[in-house]
Amino acid sequence: VYDLVNPGESVDSAPGCRLTDGVCVTAAGPSCGVHASCLADWGSFSCECLPGYTGHKCERAVQEFSFDSDSMVRFQLRGGGSSRRSNIQMLLRTRATSGTLLSVASRDANEYIILEVSLTFIFNV
């Protein structure tokens, strides 16, 4: 077991990581603006948007949609994303007791995710 809080050889070190933390702050303020958290990397950064915001620096509000019964939206993603990581955020309100909220499939449809809402009523008499 190695104690990373108090290592035996900690010359010129301090908690945090100054080599990466600096990329999250510019002279104008936070690199990602006020609607995101900055994720630092060696010499670069990425922004993790708060719910309701999108864009490289989370500067745009996400468009809202209202649906009638049996409505849907279909997006086809065209590259540019990571093949190892997908980040999907949804804020929703429904009055329906069941239905599909999200269905995502790989190009050849052999990998998929389906998110559904199913409300079950249990009555005790």
C-alpha cells in the first residue's frame, strides 16, 4: 500500500495538478464559461455542459421541443465523436405512463440502448 496523500518523495509538489489546471482559466475567465465544468488535459481542455446547454464552450441553450402523441425526433450522428464514449443528456417531462424515451443503435444495429418509462400502479385494498 502506498500513501498518495503523503508520499515519501514529494519534493516540489502540491495537491492538484498545475500542469493541467491552468488550461481551465484564461485571462477572460473560465475557459468553458459559466454553463460548464472544465475537464483539463495535458495542454488542452474539454467542457462538460450543464443540463440545457450545448456547444464547444457550452455557450448555446438547447432547443426545447413539445410533442403530441406518437411523435418522435430522429438524429443521425455523423462522425466527429469518440468511438469509446458517448454522452447524452435529456431533460424531460411526460404525462404518459409508458413509452420509449431514447433509442440509440450502432450503425449495424448490433449494439443498442433503449430507455423507456413504464409506470405501474399497485393498489392495496
